[in-house]
Amino acid sequence: MLPQRKHWHSMGKGLVLGVLLTSFMLLLYSYAAPPLNVGVAERVPASSSCPSSPVRPPANTTGRSCRPKLDVVFMKTHKTASSTILNILFRFGQKHGLRFAFPNGRNDFDYPSFFERTQVQDYRPGACFNIICNHMRFRYDEVRGLVAPDAAFVTVLRDPAHLFESSFHYFGPVVPLTWKLAGEDKLADFLRDPRRAYDPDGFNAHYLHNLLFFDLGYDNELEPDGPRVTEHILEVERRFDLVMLQEYFDESLVLLRELLCWELEDVLYFKLNARRASAVPRLSGELYRRATDWNALDARLYGHFNATFWRKVEAFGWERMAREVAALRRENERLRSICIDGGRAVDAAAIQDSSMQPWQPLGAKSILGYNLKKRIGQRHRQLCRKMLTPEIQYLTDLGVNLWVTKLWSRIREFLRW
Ligand SMILES: *[C@@H]1O[C@H](CO)[C@@H](O)[C@H](O)[C@H]1NC(C)=O
Ligand SMILES: *[C@@H]1O[C@H](CO)[C@@H](O)[C@H](O)[C@H]1NC(C)=O
């Protein structure tokens, strides 16, 4: 066959398959979603009727005087290193026997639909939870009613140009409007004239426009200089106790630990779900500028919280921050040498244990994973395994029913997608 014809042939095949699978998944998702019958009587006000966590004796091992906070809402944004934070929360919840509000059937709360408390597995009216951390489109009132009044609300943001690039790479294949983009570099083609390429009503289109604003529950198509944008940003500031930044991840975790009064061990981590370096193109100056302009709402959001972040560091103390970051890195390094075979992340093909395989984007195996060391001392064996377990497997270990996600994974295996 001529290369050109072959190209069209495979593209056509991809298109048909894509459409079929998309409709199939939509159908499945609508089955998995609970019926939308939240009665009027059940709509309790935004204030929470959940009890505050019982007062536990303060952990005195470090001589700290605060009590570890057990109630946390983590608004998990997309493509912001949030999977790494999820692992931290899973471990902490397990260690203290806390109650998670998990989704039912899949690993998110019917995203991109708004969060509803009825989406929570085993939800009953009046139910209370300690930790909520899976992907959702945020709806404050619905979340608020599920946790104690003093629960900490935290989230994480990332420079919107880089977030856009990452989202474009990861979700592009499931956003039909990218299929008609030309050339090797679809991202550059898109950014040449985003208004022409983009359709706000397109399936999954939100992944390509102000995704942070969308995830936080706001309209991602607002005019960037409108007054509502400022209102929304200030609302995020009121509702969240801490807004972390992916670019300053270790500093963020130090602030998180301070807010929650956790042990250093609780916030140790290995980077999960990272892309192979060769699969991460650097955005050129011009593309960076265009990506920022295109995601102007997120840029305003990020600008605001970049400023508040450094004010928090200032209040925390620069020297103290430097010390704590150094301690965190030292401990992470120590564990790296204890836990990880070869000391670093590897390609999917090189991962020996299937329970350590991370979820991959459609049509690419660009996400790295880890091999556990063969010989790990008794003291660290459990911790190492937990720290390296990818999200889907960890959710399964925590007893979450993931039948939709797993079925989808089987289909992909079958089609070698
Ligand atoms: C907790 O730690 C402080 C400071 O290290 C110490 O003075 C105090 O006696 C300890 N309290 C308990 C209950 O062990
Ligand atoms: C965030 O703030 C820091 C410190 O003010 C600044 O150096 C950096 O350029 C800002 N980042 C972005 C993406 O605006």
C-alpha cells in the first residue's frame, strides 16, 4: 500500500474505534453513575454535621505540641503531581485506620460531572468521612457536608502552560478535536490559532482549556478579565487552607506537614506517574507564551496563589524552610536507596511486577514506574511497597470497587492500545 493510503487507513480505523469505544464508555459510565435522585429533604446546608475527630493524645515522639489532623479534603487537580500526594494520603489513612470517601466503580467521582455525595461508595445520608482525595469536579457544598467542620482543604496547582502541555499529551487522544490537527507537532498546530481549533462543546474539550479552573468547579470559558474571575479566585482562597505548587513540591509538602501536624515519615514520597524525560518537550518561549495566553484564567489563578505561597513560606521562615526541605530530601534519598531497584524510575517495559505497572495514556507508554528491590529489610518492606504502588492498584488494595476502570483496561489490553 502507498504510505499515504496506509496513513489514511490507520487513521480511519483509529477514528471508528475511538468513536465506538467512546460511546461504549459513556454508556458504561452512565450505568456506573448512581441515579440522580438527591431528594430535596436530603439537601443539607453547606455546614457540616459531621463530628470533629476525637482528640487523640498528641504524638510526642518529636516533642511537637500539635495534634495530627485526620480530616483532609484534597482537591485532586489533573497533571499536577497530584498522584504522588494521593499516595501520601492513602498511606496516612491506612496507618490511622481512617475512613475514605471513595468513588464507586471507577477511580474518579464521575468526572467531568460535578461532585455529588451520592457518588461516594457506601454513601448513606449523614455519613461522614476523614479523607476525600480522588479526582472530581469540585462542588464545595457537596464535599463540605461529608467531613468534619475542621477538616483541612488543600489542593495543588501548576504553571498553566506546562500543565496544558502535559494535559494535551496525556488526554489529547481522547479529545476528538485534536484528531484533525496537522503535522508532527499537534500542540504547536493547536496553539497557532486555538480559537479556530477549539470547540468548547467538543467531547472532553475541557482538558485543553483552563483545566484548573474547570476542576475547581468554575466555568473554564469565562472572559479572563471579568470580575467573576477575581471572585472565584478569592473564593478558592477562602475555602482552601493550603494551595500547593507542583514546581515547589518539597516546599509544598513542608507546608502541608506543618498545616496537618504530621510526621516527616508521613510526607516522604517517590515521584509517581512521571513521564519519560524524552516524552516531555520543553515549550519554546513563543509556545510557552501562547499556552499561557490561551489558559489565561488558570494563569490568573496561578499568579495569585504563587504570591500567597511565598507569603506562607515567609511566615514559616526561610531558614526553617530550607532546613525542612533538606531533611525531607535526605530521607527521600535514603528510602530511594533502600526501596528502588537501580535507584530510579524505568520504562513500563522494564517493570517486572504487574502490580507496579502505572496507568498509561491512550496509545503511548510514556509513564514511568518502578521495580522494588529484591531484598528489603523487614522494617521497610511494607513502606517501600506502599510508596511505589500506583494509584489504581492502591485503590484496589484499599477495597475500592473499580469495575469500570478495569473493564476499560481489559479492552485496551485486547486492542493493544
Ligand atoms: C512531651 O514532650 C515534651 C517535650 O519534649 C515533654 O516535656 C513532655 O513531658 C512530653 N509529654 C509526654 C506526655 O510524654
Ligand atoms: C512565581 O513566583 C516566583 C517568586 O515571586 C517567581 O520567581 C516566578 O516567576 C513565579 N512563577 C510564575 C510561573 O509566575
